[in-house]
Amino acid sequence: MAAALSRALKLPGKKGSELGEYDPLTQADSEDESEEDDLVLNYPRNGLGRDGCLGASSSKLRSGRSGRLVGADDEAQEDEEEEEEDEWRERLPSKSRQDREDGKGVQYWSHRDSGRDRGGEDRGGPGPLGGSGLGAHSTEAEEKRLRMKNAIRSAFFLVPLVCAALLVLLCAFLIPCRKGELEKRPQWERALGDAGGVTPPALALWDVDGDSVEDVFLGVTEWTNDTHPTQGNKIYSAVALSAVSGQVLWRKVMKESVMYIQCGLQYSTQPSPVVLLVGKSILMAVNGTTGKTLWSVLLKNIESQAVLLPDLQGDSVPDLLIATLPADEPLDLSLTLISGLTGAKLGDPVPFNLTGQGKLMGPLLHETQQGAYYILFGLGNVEAISLHDIYIRADSKMPITQALRRKDPGWEGLKKTNSSSFIHIYRGSERVEFLLPLVAGFGNSHNGLDTVSNLNSTKSDWVLVYGSSKLSVLRQKDVRKEWTFNSAPIHSPPAPGHFNDDGILDLFIQHSANGTMKALVVDGANGHLLWSAEFVCPHLVLETSPISTSTGQSAFLFWASDPIRAQKNATKTTVSPGAASAEPLIRKLFLLHPAHPTILLELTSTTDTAVTSAVSYQERQKDASYITVSSRPTPDSEPGARIVKSMSLRAAITKGQIVRVEESNKSGGPVKPGVFEVNKFFRGLSFKHQ
């Protein structure tokens, strides 16, 4: 009865909005647990709900407390209490539902009621039993909202995690793939024909198959199968090679050796570029894609490449000029005008009685600041004559186009007499060895006949080498020497490139004497020496190739043997003269960059004799290929092979070896760069067009 009376004292009108219920009898019987019961009874009002640890412990406390009370009475009293409890459950449905939920245990509370309590708190309601009127639909909507909130939280966690994983993949996977891709750049080697000694064959570069990579055009000489080779059983041809694979695109058989190959002439009716093949007595234009002949013209004793002229006929195609030098009259140089569209001669050849000796200078086209055109040429000396005068003397019946009407008063005032048509560019007691425009990449311009590559070269100053050891820069505005640099005999054309950062082209020159080759860089602004180094002579006469880089300066590619500094520090060994002569000479290709002037990068080495070279650019890859044509010796008496080789510069740099050409022994000298710093710089280097 005491238990029944105790339960009867509970207020039946109280709903589940206040989950803590006060039992006076139980409180009186268990005073030692009063503080714990207060905590249990009051926690719903503090907004903690029944979930988590507190909800479970409250159920356990109530269950434990009931167990202790029942244990104090007998079993009969327990049965009586249960009957009375069933009666009260019928009267109070909410209470009976709550008791049934209490009887389901701690796990049921933690999984079912905790979610309801959270939902009620989030809605601002009283809890799972106090949210009357919301129903099951509100609970489902709340659960969807919770799931959405959890998804957003997961996204905020997963997105940075995925980005970090991708960054790790980029560093760990893609960068090594980039190195592997560099090694897969187009690199090939192909034997074409027989070696013709050290005479450089015709070489030109131009893209004719539309893959944005400049293809290779080469003059080839082959022997027939006769056992005794003579001049009569040679086969001459011009061959086009794919720059990507080295495969032959087409072959054009010629009646004579090809001296020059020039590319880039464009026709409005011919989408393919036109390739010009120049022999000793023939000038032939062929389709660059197929090698089919477009036109040809017969001449005698051709001595020069074709010079691109402005349009003289008004047919929208540039015309050509070529120099011939008859064998029976060595001083009578003739200039012939030829139609670029049909190959027809424009009038008669114009002869000039030149006084002088030496090799032919030019001809070169020059456009003055007033827009007048002049032709530079000469034997030992350099003369200039107006293109207008050449045109009139060739055929006075041809109409004069707008391009020929202008004359430059400043240049015309340089004539010695009014009756003379010659303008003296250089005339002296020392013969001219080299004359070239001061234009970046002119030596490796691939013999272009397009207007773009000829635009700057026709308006620039000139580099003049005379007396075999004097280097000067001539100003085009008044033909005066800007400066003069004295050197040992210069055996190859100077190579213009940017060594310092003053924006003025500098000059790389080299000379050989007594088994030593010396390389020098001369400042283009004042003629001062910027850099020099000595090497064992490689016995090559090969022009240096300047290449424009991503730093804004030029890198210089040149052939040499070991640096002299390394030879001085090496241990001297006694070698017999016969053994020394039997050892093959190893030639090395070095790359010099102004950022590290005391360091050279050795790209490759070979025992072949390189006779000519050119540089091909790949704009997409920011790379360049170094094309060499070499004579490879054979162990027997048979003629050697002619080898054409293409090498990716960026791929070669990754495998290059560092060679130091200068050591600073002074205490206050510059700090020597480390290997890691040098490798990082060179491997980050890229190349672009001049």
C-alpha cells in the first residue's frame, strides 16, 4: 500500500514537457542519493535531453532505485504494486507510454529518444513528448535537414582532403612524367649518302608537313655501285626529312650538286611553301610538301644564294636576285633578276667590273631609313648599288614600280663621283673576310626566303671582319665604324647574341692556332671583351649557334675539346707520338649561358667531324633541336658516311655534365655556384625564337 500511495501522489495532469518527476516516498527512503536524484530530475529543464550518457544513467538510476524498494518488501507486495501500476497506466496514457519506453533499456533510449530530443531542441520545442501537433512529417523533415547538414559538413572535410591528395599526386607523379617526356623528345640519327670531306652540304629548315616542327632539307651525294668511284658515277639529290622521326618525306634527284637550299617563298595560288634548290648552273623551285618541280632556270657559274627582293612586277610575289661569276672573266661579277613566280629572267644579267681579290661578299639587300633599296656585294671590298640602277640596266623597257622609285639622299651622297654608281661601304688594303647583318640568329636563319625573316636583316647595322683579325660594327645610317676589336685570326663568322642585359647584340667569335682554340664574347656596344676561354683545338670550322632563352639572354652552342684549365691541372703522362696520333679526337658540344659564365654544360661528345649545323625551334614545347651534319670515319679505305642527327636541347641538358672553366682564387672573388643551383637553373631553361 505504501508503494501504491506513493505513486498516487504523483500529479496525473503533468505531461512529458517536464520529464523529471518527484517521488516523495522514494526521496525519503533514499536521502543519501538526494543530490544525484536532483541532478537526474532537473537535467531535462536544462536542455540536455535524454540522449548520451546522461539519458542512460537516468534510466539506470530510476531502475536501480525501484529495484532497491522492491527488494525491501516481499514478492506479494511487488505483485500488488504491479497491478496498481497497470491501473494507473490505463488512466494516464502518456505515463504508460513513458513507462514502456523506460522498460526498453538504455540502448533504446540512446538510439531512438536521443534523436527525438535533438529534433525538439533544434525546433525550439520542449522535447520529444512536448512537441504536440508537429507529427511524423516534421520529424522526417528534420531528419532530412540533419542529413543535409551532415553532408555539407562531410563535403567541407572531403574537398580539402581531395585537393591535398591531388597536390601530392602532382608532385609525386606528374613531375617525374615531365622528365620522362623530355627524354622522349624527337631525337634521331640517320645516315644519308657518303661523306664529302669537310665541305659543308646544303642545309635548311622549314615546316612543310604541318606539324609545327621545322623539317630538315639536305643536299646529298651518293656513290653508285661501281667499284672505282669517279666523278661520273655520283648521284646528287635534295632530300626532305621529317624533323620528328627523321623519315624521308621526298627526294629530288639533281644533275649536279646542290650548293644552297632556301625555303619560305609563298605563292597566293600555292598553299605549300616553295623550296629553292640552287646548283652551279641551275635554279629550281619545287613544292615543299611533294618535291614536285614548279619552275627552273639555267644560269652559268652561280656563286651566291638567292636574295629576296620586293615585288618588281606587281604580281604579289617577291622577286629574286642571284650573283654569277664567269670562270673566264674572274672579275666580272654579274647580278641577275629573276621572277619569283615563274622563274623567268627579268632582263639581262648586269655585269660589274670589280677591282679586288678574295671571296665574294653578299649580295645582301639593304633598306635605308628612307625606304630606298640597295644591294651590297664585292670581292675583298664591299660596294653598294641602288636596286633602281640594277633594274634599269637590266632592261630599260620594264615599268618602274613604286618600290624602285625612292633613293636615299644620304646614301647617294656617299658616292665618290657623280658618274659612279658605286657606294663604297668598305674599301681598304686588308681584304674583307666576313660581312653579315647584325641580327640575332642570322647565321642560323635557315636560309629563309620569307618576308618576316628578312625584315630585320635588311635594316640593320653590319658586322665586318677584315684583315682576318679585325672586328668592326658598321653603322648603316652613315657607314662609319662604331668600334674595332683586334683579335687573333677569326676563322668562322661571328655569331650575334645577347650576352649582357643592355639590349645590344654581342658577338661570339673563335680562332684556332697551335693546337689551341680560343672562344671570346665581345660587347656589341663598345667592343670590350666580356668572356673568354681556351680549349684544345677540335679541328673544326663550324659556326657558333646562339639560341634565345626564357631569361631574355642568349645561350651559345659551340664545339671544342677539353678546356685548357683542365689540361693544366691534369697529371702529365708520357705518350709516344704514334700512340697520340692513333687516338681519336673527341669533340664536345658545350652550352654557355651568361647567367653562369664560369660554367659550361657539356651536352654531348663524339669522334665524328661536324661540318654544318642549324637550330630548330618547337614553340609548343618551348624547346629547340640541334641539327648536325657530320662525316663519320670508317676503319677501311671506303668513303665515310654522312650522318644527320637531331638532338633535343632540353633533354640533353638533363643529362649534361658541368664543366668549370674558371676558378676564383681571390679572397674577395665571387662565390662559386653549387651543383644543385646550377642544375636547377639549366633544367628550368626553355628556348624560343630569336
